Amino acid sequence: MMTKRKNKFFKRNGGLLLQQKLNTREGNVTTKIFTSRELEKATENFNENRILGQGGQGTVYKGMLVDGRTVAVKKSKVIDEDKLQEFINEVVILSQINHRHIVKLLGCCLETEVPMLVYEFILNGNLFQHIHEDSDDYTMKWGIRLGIAVDVAGALSYIHSSASSPIYHRDIKSTNILLDEKYRAKVADFGTSRSISIDQTHWTTVVSGTVGYVDPEYYQSSQFTDKSDVYSFGVVLAELITGDKPVVTIQNTRETISLAEHFRHAVKEKRFSDIMDARMKEDCKPEQVMAVANLAVRCLSPKGNKRPNMREVFTGLEIIFTSPEDSHVTVQIDEEDDEEEEVRNMMLKIVSSSHIVSQSDYTNGQHIAGSFNNRTFVMPETISLQEAYFYNISGVYTDDFPDQPPMKFDYANFSVRTESDYEMMFPERKTSIKTLKFNSTVEIIVQNTGIISPESHPMHLHGFNFYVLGYGFGNYDPIRDARKLNLVNPQMHNTVGVPPGGWVVLRFMANNPVENGPTPETSLQPPPSNLPQCTHNPTIYESPTTNVNLSS
């Protein structure tokens, strides 16, 4: 009876399929299939005193095999089809890998109700515990942290480019990095990993991962690449340098933000000393830490094609680790990526501080769309601004707006104090035209300082494919409000309203077919006939679905 029961579990747990997969793989590691009796004996019938750790997925026990080897036995709480596939996947993946910085899977047991995995025993727990929980003086030393980073980078470089077929880990985080008795690192947990063909560039799948570590490009496209692992490793580097968790709380506002974003901005704004872990400051070489920080910033680039691959990261870290003198430690940030980020930061900061003026006065036919960065947009009466700019038609726009923003508004105590203040609210024909590289991305903050606007016709913008990153009331705050922007999956609209006394942040593509369009022969086109038209008595904020008017 017991034998039949064990055979039933063996088949249900994918034993036959697993054996077939293992037999057809040219594995580098011999993976043993243990009996339940062997593991019961090794763990003293899964004695509570043998528990190394437990969580929502299951419990890990310390065991000793008959040959004297100490092992870790992972016993799942429950098993469903997805978890069973992860189980089989991990066995197959780890059977291909033999690397000193990847935890060794010794075998598995399939004849119990829930399958079990048997790993080599790693003495000192995981990296997360040492950085964020039970820290000790030894793991606080910069040299130990840098060594851990080198070990993990070497392991990832191996599975990406040196294994029998490329492998994406897909869940790199500090809890999946184990430390042995010498505090050398071993990468663990290959349950969600994927082995791909050499000519494959990505793996398309439902987005999964741990908050704070997930590549934003993967989150948006569902396409996981080797650069997605690079991003997650960049977060681990940031943890090692700052001592912060992957999601941090800003002290003065109590708001949460990803460590990746917080770290990148701090390094680029030269506030590195503010975020460096104080526990290792006395022990470290500042130039060395800064070199690793620069490398981490590259790994955390929002765009995958701007990130280095893991072989480059590993080589860079090895150079830093073995460099005898600080002056020899240099890791350059990609200049194009740095310039792009600086432009984006400049937009967010300067635009918000300039305070756009926006008023409409239909009695005299004046339609002012606003000013930003000391420029004022005026709706032309007879000709388009683009046409006037590219064909050098005068009298339509000018760039001679005053050096200072027109005025700042106190929404709680608004008043027009003088006639000159009133005139500043209605500048005429001062419009700035900017030419951008075709298909470049524009992000802009529109601040509506009009307290009262016609309910049937508030301030709005017409166009195509405006992505609304966020909106709110009052003056836009470049620190508080910027952290709330939806930069990953914003809603798209063709007409966007700006709240009276409020703001909206937009992202759009500079893709009008004008002089520097996709081909040299591209000529200026008339405004499209299907440009969204104004409708009266709209709802200012409609449901945020694709291609609907937010307001008009």
C-alpha cells in the first residue's frame, strides 16, 4: 500500500517527466532522487529544532546525510500546477550548472505529497539578513560587501554567457544571495529561471518578481531580457552601498520610493555622502565605493540598451576589487544616457518653477495657452506656429519674453495687485518653438494658474497620444509630486485638460513630419483632419481609458 502511494506521488510530482528531462540534458551535475526515508532520517523526521527558516512557500530544514554531508532540505507547504512546474524547472536548470558561486542542488524527493529539494548547506544565511536585520561587524566591512558583489556578478555572467545554454535568473534579490562560512556569495532560487536558445533575445511572460527589483522596461513590455537581471543586480549593489531596503521611506515626507530611483538621483545630484551606509564609512575607500556606485547607476538605467551586460559588470567589479590604488579606479557612466537623464531632470525642475500663466478671455478674442521656461504660447489667428517657424514667416511668434517667470501665484490669497500684474497675465504673441530630434520623448509639466475658467471650456491641449503621468491641484511640487508620477504604464489620451489652479504632467513623442522628420524629403504637413475637436459641456475628468477625451 505504501509503495503504491509513493508511486502515485512520484508520478503526480512529475517524476517521469523530470527523469526524461534530466536524461536528455547534458547536465554538469549529478542530481540524485532521494527517498522519503533518507530525508526523514537526515532531518530527524523534520524536527522543529532542525528548522533553518520558514515562510509562505514552505520550510527549510537542516539535515545530515548518511555520508556525513550537511544539507538544506526545502519542503513546500502546498503544491499546485504552477509550483510543480517551478520545482521541475529548478531541478532541470541547476542540473546544467556547476559554478562555485551558485548554490548546488544535490537532489530531490518526489515520493511525498509535496516534493522536496535538497541543497548544499550554506552556513551564514542570506544577504538581506546581514544588511537589514542581524548585521555583524564583519559584513559591515566594505571589502566583504564588494567581494559579495564580485561573486554574484561572476555567477550571473556565467549563466548568461558561459552555461551550456543562456539562463535568465529572473529573481535576483538579496534574499536569494546566500553567504558561506567565509562570507563568499552563492546565488540561489532558480524556480522562475528560464533556459533559452542562444539566438533568443528575450522571454515573453506574465510579469513577476519582487517589488523594488523588477526591471521597469520588463514591467512595461512583459519581455524579460538579460538586461532585466542586470537591473535587479543594480538594486543589490545599491543595497550594499546604502544599507537601505529595495523600497525606502523618505524621512521628511514619509513617502515610499524605489531604492533604484532614490539611488540614481542621489548619485547624479552628487549627494552620494547622504545615502552611503554610515556603518562602513570608516572602513571603505571612497573612490572605490564611488566607482561601484557609478557602475550601479549604469545597471539601473531605465532603458535596457543603456545597461552593460553582466560580463562587463563582472569585469568592472573585478578591476575595482583588485585595484591597489584608488586613483586607478574609474568606471565611466554612459555619456548619452547621462545627458538624457539630465535633460529630463531639467525639464521637471525648471518647468515646474516657472509657473505657467494660463487665462482665456473670449470677449476680446485673445486665447493664451500659457508660458513655460519664460516663454508664452499664444494661439495664432491665421497660421500655424510650425508653418511660420519653418517658412520664416514673421509676426506670429517671438522669443523676447522677460528673463524672469511672469509671477507666482498664491492660490489661497489670489489677487491682482497692480495693472502691470494684470498685463503680465496676458502677454501677447510671445511663443517659443523648439526643434527636437524626430521621435524623441518629451515630458512637460503644464501648470494652470487660472483659478476660474469656463466650466464648459477649461484649459486643454489637443493632439495625439498624450501620456498623462499625473495631475493634481495647487502648485506642482518637483519633489513631492514627482515621486507620485506613473512613469511605467501611464494612460493615453488625445485631449488633455489642465485642472484650474492645478497641473498635469505629459509625455509624448516629437514625431510631427517636419524638416528633420524620418526622411530628408519630409515636408511640412497641414494639421491632420482628425485632430480631436472641442466639445462643449464635457466632464473634466473622464474615465482614464485609451483614446478618450480627458477634458476639452
